[in-house]
Amino acid sequence: MAARRLPCVDTTLQDPLVGQLLDSRYRIEGRIAVGGMATVYRAVDTRLDRVLALKVMHPTLAADASFVDRFIREAKSVARLSHPNVVGVFDQGTDGSYVYLAMEYVAGCTLRDVLRERGALQPRAALDILEPVLAALGAAHRAGFVHRDMKPENVLIGDDGRVKVADFGLVRAVDTVTNTTGTVLGTVSYLAPEQIEHGTADTRVDVYACGVVLYEMLTGAKPHTGDSPAQVLYQHLNEDVPSPSAAVPGLALELDELVASATARTPDVRPYDAVALLAQLREARSALSEEQLDAVPPQARTTGHDHHDNAEDRTSVIPRAARSTQLPLPAGGDQDQDQDQRGQRDPMNRTSVLTTPPPAPPAGARSGRARFDPRRRTLVVVAAVLLALGLGAGVWYINSGQFTEVPPLLAKTEAQARQRLEEAGLEVKDVKRAYSDTDKRGTVMDTDPAAGDRIRQNGQVTLTVSRGPEKVKVPDVKGIPLAEAKKELKNSGLAPGMVTKGFSSTIDKGSVISTDPRAGFTRKADSAVALVVSKGRAVLVPDVTGESEADAVADLKEAGLKAKIMPTRVHSEDEDKGDVARQSPVEDRPLAEGDTVELTISKGPPMVAVPDVTGMDVDDAVAKLESAGFDVEKDRGLLGLFGDTVKDQSVDAGDKAPKGSTITIEIR
């Protein structure tokens, strides 16, 4: 994807580090960007003579152990990933008061630069960008990390078209993500509801952020906007991300569904991690036509909506007080423009503190008791009369079938519950999923409204379906056929993983030898379990070369193997016609019982033209015949005891004879 090359080095301000040699190794050539926590420079590694990006923590923060720990955590986390779509970290160190990371330098621009310049992208371009982003995050998620700050500023697009994910400074191990006591880290426009409300962050918060980024690429604008961060937070908690096609008519339904899946406000409804979302993306893409992929968005729709320099785009520390019902939609608020020391706008994502003042009462609201309105007395009287006159009609209305009861659905499968609701004239509003130690995986554990509650016909019911225990024991599937073992893993709440094969003298062919993790170990629900499947008993291949075809087939059968006679036969100087000239695999190679050995049958030695040696000296004749591939026998008779000239030969000159056969010469 082509993009205007944007300046990557900030030369507007003097910087004391520019031109210096850091840690006796890194020569700093220019400043790329400044953030609230660090400054990024373009530098040269003088030892390896390569250009790189140097991320240097502000010296005033280097004394804070938590900031230094975040720096070191970023270096270690990214170093463990080693993925082509992740900006690599080469080195981490200190020089006096400077703490730094030496990172891969990507010449190009950010996705934010592209969106700012172009607005909405074609679906093909948006998917082309999101796919490598999800591949990078998928590698991080499977390695046990959550990025926590996905946004267009952290997606780098190189001049060569490569897409890389940057800034793992807020990364956390999945297994250590817990409720924070008072703050949430992240960027307001891309925070998942659970980050705002509870401070929790697992792989699904990255999925949510990627859904918002996809919406922004397809429409050129963020799904939730406002005059203050608090307004945006409120919308994340209380409003679904709208369908992209509502802003850009004509976008395919598959794109709407992809955004809706990734940005579901309930975490359990989202894809579990970036790998799962990547699979959905590829499935959606395969369903789109070339015309749908190349649809040109109306750029005018993005005008005036994409304020990329406001407070919503910065990585923020949000007080827990700004959660849930404490986030009414305010009328407005001042925004920190995040400027550097000389008033220049900060191109990076600063870590800042967002404070949400108590909201002013809505316009027109009255304190104390409401004043009496004479019109309300009239309404009360009318209502009372209507109630008295219509009581019997109301009972008739209810009893005539306009209302029904929610049927009991607990312990039923989702499919059974849907069918039962349909029979009762009701619909499924939503399906939530939750862990349960008592409810079988895939069965209904709760409904809203509850069973027995009265609800209008054609009303909607929300189902909560069990995901099984949050921590699942790996079942013992040793000796079970592969298909049954996969089914057993799924029933236990785990996913069948990679399948490899190995020999076993005790496990039947096609059955499971072992699992990784082993049986009895506990794993998070939906984790993958690798399987080793038996190829059967190992059989060493016998040597059947030189045997007749029939004998070779019999010997292989006796060893527990099958023989396949190859259609093409070959000449062989060593094997007679009709015997086995070669075999594949060769002898002593291990095969599974019942495997096949390919046999190539000999056509006998190749036929060679016999040279003319009559009249030649005996020694010269022998040398000539032997060089042609023949054995030589001398016949001197009674008259040739003292002769040395060849008078005749057993095969006439020019005729062909099998290579290696014997030619008799008569000497006189």
C-alpha cells in the first residue's frame, strides 16, 4: 500500500542528545518523536554500522522504578516474540541517567499518518493492514502477552509495505492480568468496556481495540467521539460500536459482522484472542467479491470527525472513579493538548492522568421538589377513569395469549434452548458465555428474563451458556482413536492442537500415544492440546534386492509390509532380468506396520555393441573388449599355443551383447 513519505526526524527543536554517542556505541543523529515517557531518536549502531531507533526514557523518570520496570519489560517481552510483524528490540541498557532501548528502525509512516492524509480506506487495504497486525498480536497472545494499547499510532507501515506493531510498553503477561486498584492504562478511543469498568485486561481487550481500528480504517472516523474523554468512555460502556456501513453505505455485511464481533461490549462474545479474530477476518475476506474489496469509500464523510491530536488519542491513566454509572455524558471539558517544552504538538502517545470532574446537572434540571403542574392533575384523572373502564379488557388482553412465560431452559444446549424459545414464540436477544464449575460446557446456565417470568410474545431472551470450568484438566485420551480424542478434548473445554505421528509397539495405529500437556495437567479453557498419534509398530525394512519379484513380495508381507511394483523397469548390471533392482525405502529403515515399500524390477544388464578385435594383438583385443564392459575368454587351441593374433570372436563385431557377458576370442 503506497503512502506519502512523512518526515520521521523532528528537527524543529534542539536536543542535547542529538550528535552525542550514547553508551559508547549509539550515535544519535536526530529526534523522531517525543512522548510523555520517552523520546525516540534515529541513531547509528557504531559497532554494527546499522541504523536503528533509540527509545530513551526521560532522565526525570529514570529514578522511578515502575517506569524503568516498564522499559525493561517491553524489551524482554518483544525479544521473546521474534515475529516479522513486531518491531524488534535489539538491546537495552543505561548510560548515566539515561535508560534506553535499541529497536528496529522502520522507515515509513504510521497508520495514523495514513488515516489523517487519506481518511477512509478501501476494504482491501484495511484488511491488508489488519491481517499482519493480528498475526503479530496473535504471536504475542500465544506467547502469553497482552499489548493493551493498540491504536493506529502503534501500527507502522514501512516504505517497503511491511506492517509492524510497535510500543509494547504497556504489555502484561496474560496470567498476571488482574484488577488494578485505582487506574486503567490505555488510550481512551480504543479502551474495551471491561478496562474502563473493572480495570481488567486479557487478550480480548486487544481484540476490541483492533475492531475499533478496523472501523476507523473503513470509515475514516472513530466510532465514539466527544468533547471530552469522559464522553468517549461513557459511550464505550453504554453504546455498541455502530456498523461501518451506517457511515459508509455499500460496505459488505461481512465487514459489519467482523467489526461487531471484535467490538462486542461483553468480552465473552468476542473472539478469544487475535488468532481467532484473524481466522474470522480471513473467512470474511474469502466471502467478499473483488468489487466489494475495492469499493472506494466516500472521503467526504470523514471531514471534521477525525481530530487526531485531541486527548482521546493519548495513552492515559484513568482513575477508577470514571467508571460505569459515574460516567454520564458531560456537556464538555478542557483537553490537555499535550505539548512539549516549546509548545510543539507531541507526535507520540503520552502517558497522562485523565481527571473527570463531577458532571453538571443537565440543562433545565430543577433541584428540590418539582413545582405543581395543573395539567398533571387532569392526566391523573383521565388515567384513573381509563383504568376503571378498561380493567376487564386488560385481563382479557393478557389472557388472550399476548403474554407468555419464559420456558425452563437450564441444562439445555444452546440449540435446544433456541428451538424451545421459538416454539414459545420468543426470540434470542443475545448469547453470553461464562465459566462454570457446575454447568456442563455448552449448556444454558441462566436466562434473562428468568424461567417462569411473564414476557410478551415475540419478546427476547438473553441466554448465558456455560464455557465449562475456567481451568480445565487435560483428559486422559491415551489409546483412544484420534477422532474420539479430539471430541473428548472439545467436550472438556479444550481445543485439539497440532497432531504429530510416532511409532508405538503398544498403541494401535491411529490412536493417541500422548498429549502435551500431559493428562491431569490444568490449562485455561479453550487452550490447545498437542497430540501424538501412533503410526503402529515400527518395522525395519528387509533387503529384498536381487530377489525375484514373487520372493520379494512374500518377504515384505511376512515382515508386515506391503509391496508396490513400480511400472517402470530398469537395466541393472548386478541383477538378473526379473529380479528386484532397487527398493524404496532401503533396508533397515523404520516403517509402520502396513506401510508400503516400492520395488523396481530389473530388465537385466544393458545391451552393448561388441567392438571388432579380429586381426588385433591379443593384449590389445582384451583391453578393448574389457573397456567396452565385457569379460574375455581366450581360445588358443592346438595351433594357437604360440600365436598372438586374434583370428575370430564369438560375437560378431557390431552385434549387441549384455554388458558384463563373456566374449571368446580365437587366437592363432
